[in-house]
Amino acid sequence: MLREQGEHVRVRGGQAVVHTLERLGVDVVFGIPGVHTLEIYDALYDSPIRHVLARHEQGVGFMADGYARVSGRPGVAIVITGPGVTNVATPFAEAYADSSPVLVIASNVEQAWQGQMLGHLHDLRDQLGLMRSITPWAKRAHTVQEIPCLLHEALTFMLGGRSRPAYLEVPLDVLSAEADIDVASLTPITRPVMAPSPEIVAVAAKTIATARRVVIYAGGGAVASQAGAELAALAEWLHAPVLTSTQGKGSIPDDHPYSVGNLWEPGNPVENLLREADLVLIFGSKLGAMETNYQQMPLPPIRIRVDADPQEILRNYPPTIPIVADCRLTARALLEALRHERLQCAGWSPDEVAAVRQKALARAWGHEQAAYIRAIRSALPRDGILVVDMTMMGYVANRFYPVYTPRSYLFPTGYGTLGFALPAAIGAKIARPDVPVVALVGDGGFQYTMEELGAAVQLGIGLPIILCNDSAYTAVKDEQARRFDRRFIAVDLVNPDFQRLAAAYGIPSVRVASPEQLQDALSVALERSVPTVIELPVSFPV
């Protein structure tokens, strides 16, 4: 038990971790216990914090990431020394690439033995250095007294400006030591919001007024700042089409009259629209290589970029006017300035934007499989959450799945790892138990983290898993066909019987063969309080 002494409390190191998380507002953690983290787990026994047990540390990290992406709150992962850290490094790197606030707390061997490789359990030559190679905030607690301030500092970093993951390790000697910690200063951290300066808003508004046609490009930062209403109003005032990155899906509803969505491809009608514009407003996007085809997207020469990250805003497409501020507040300020001065642009009509969107959809990559994506959308309510893996049908969804609310479409964009969807969907369901969540995954990616079916069953959550089965790593096979004269090697899979796998876990499963069957099976699965495996045999031309 904790022994309070005035404003201080006497605790062991593991208790300090848990007590601090409680005071900082954390109510869920994801993890797998090990002998090195038992001090933390013993403290969790008496804590109101909910612990979610995964089956592999990669699943731990992806669950924390899914929780963070849907809730906007820190997703906390607890892992052991050595293999726990190396296993969680992949989802941790994904969280960094996609700006997700994931906190990893790990143990380490006693400080006296670190880095010496003397054969201690889980020894790693430079565990802290490994995590420092992924994120700039990776630190070690050297004493029990440091734990509260370091955790506070970690969450402040994660939620300040652009979200990034953070890592804190607590060596075994610190976890078991006892000391007084200050609890008076511990309060939940609120995300700071930076407003743009009136001067830069005035300059930007006057620049916009010189343009005849403006386009808006929205990325993940627009979603994170909940800028949808402001972006929609700005688009309507300027008669400006709104394009999104994959991370930006849901920044405004895809059925808004000025929404073009995530449909740009080289040479398609959306590209023609971009070439007709003379100014682009970019909200919260790095304009990364994969989204812009290595900076081949023909953005107009006059660029007003809005981003919370002062470094990111200067990368890739240099801005004419950089605005380091919150996307939502900046969109609102720009709209107010334009309305005050009655500054508008000719722009496009909603009918013209709709025509561009329809033409782009008709010729977008994957349109042959789009009916399956429409079936998923029809079965899910407007605020339903779709969690997508790196899989061929997922790439189709990036183009064809309309998103209507922010934080309801999750995809591992930046790092692009397989195995994301199932555990991230579990984390998303923990964050939003009131909202339907669906995982869309390929047969190859599913086998990266399919052990987390056990976690989903134990949690008793209704989670439909759409498993697209083509018995291959098809994206790689397609590259071998195009670039290496169809010299296929190591891309064809011998899969398990996924129906029998579901039966082994005691959960329902079904195999479907058409979009109509998929929609019906998904509607039924969404009514269940247990996971359902929906196997969809698919075929992509290679």
C-alpha cells in the first residue's frame, strides 16, 4: 500500500510508475507481464487502470497505437527488457511515422550491468540507444524520484504540437527501490493549441485573394486538430475542392460537395484540377513521397502550409507562406479574415467537383474490387471505424472507402508494416466500445499478428475481421511480375484453414464469395459480442 506523508507518498519504483500514470489521467494500459516488470504489475493489481493483455509485444504496440489514433489520448504499452523492447520497436516506429501518441514503458537490467553483456536475463547492448534511433524522446529513470517528472515530460512531449511516441525505461534496481515522490504537481496533461498570429493570417488572406482558383489539401494534422467544420466552411467560401492524404481521410466528410478525397493519381482528373489551381492551402500534411509519388503531385506554385511542426512544414514542397499553428484555429482565422474583407475566389462549382470525383473513381486503381469496399461501407454506420492493414484490398479502400468522421479510418501509412490491423482494431475498440470497429487484413499480414485473436476472445469484444485470402504476398508478387520478368520467389503462401482456426478459438467464421455476401456477413457479425472471421477469397491480376 502507498504511505502518504503530506504532499509526498512513499512508494517503490513500480508503484511510482502506476501512481503517476493514474494522476496523469491514464486509464488503460496494454502489455504482457514478465519477471522484469512484476513491480509494475503488482502495483496495477491495486490500481483503477485497466490492463489489456496481448499475446505478443508487437500486438501490445499496435493496440496502444489503435487506441491512441481513435481516442487522441496517449496509448500506453508496458514491455519487458530486451525482447519486449525489440518486439515493440516495429509498432513504435509506425507510431512515429504516423504521428501517434504511444508511450512505451520498459524495464531494463540493473544500472550497474547495463551495456556490459554479462549474460543477465534479456541483456541488450544498448536498449536506450535502440529506441533513441526511433524517437527523440527516449529516456531512462535513474531514481524513483525521477519517475513522475519523466512521465509528465513524456506525455507533454507526446501531446505538444505534433504527436509523437515516447519511451521511458526503468531499470530493475529503480523499480524495486523505495523513495518518496511528489504527487502534488501531478495533473492530467491537456494538449496545447497554438493559434496563428493575426499578422500572418492577414498576409495569407491577402495572398489567397490574388488567386482565381484555390485547392485545399488536408492531412493527418487536420484530422488530429478536428478541423473538419472549419475546412468545410473555408472550402465553401473559396469554392475550393478538398483533397486528402490517406491519413487525412475523414478531415471533412467524403460526401461534402467540395470533397475530392484521396483520389489523386498521376494523369487522372484530379491532377487536371490541381494544374488549373494557382494556390494551395495545405493543412497538416508532410506531403510525403508515397502520397505525392515522390513529389510529382503538381501542386500550385503558391503554397500556404499550416502545420504544428516547425520542421515538417519546410520539407518536401517549400511553402510560400508557412504558418506554424493549429490547423483548426488557422482555418477559422483565415475564414474570418476572408469574410471580413469579402475576399472570395472564382473556384469551382459543386457540380464540377462532383464530376472530377466521379471520373477519378471510375478509373482509379482497384476499381474492379471496389464493390467489396462499398459493401463494407454499407454495413458500417457513418461513425463506424475501419482499421486497414497493408494489403491489396486495403489499398483499394484508400481510394474507394468514403470516410465521414475523423479518427474512423486507420491505416499504417508511413512505416507501412504488415500485421497492424487486428491488434490496432482491438485498441480502437477499447477506446470506443460504443462504436462498431472492423479490421480489414490480408492473409499474409494476418499471420504476423493473428495470435491476437486470443486477446480479442478473452476481452469478449465484437470485432469482425475481414480476411482477404489470395495465398500470396501479392503486392510483392506484382512487383516481381512487372520489374523482374515474373521470376517469382518466396511470395506464394501455404495458409492454414482459417475457418478451423476460428473454430479453435471458439468463435464464428464464414467464407463469402460476393460483395452482397460480405455485406450480409458483416452486418450479422456486428451484432455479436465476440470476434468473427469473415474469409474473403480474392484475386488480383499479376
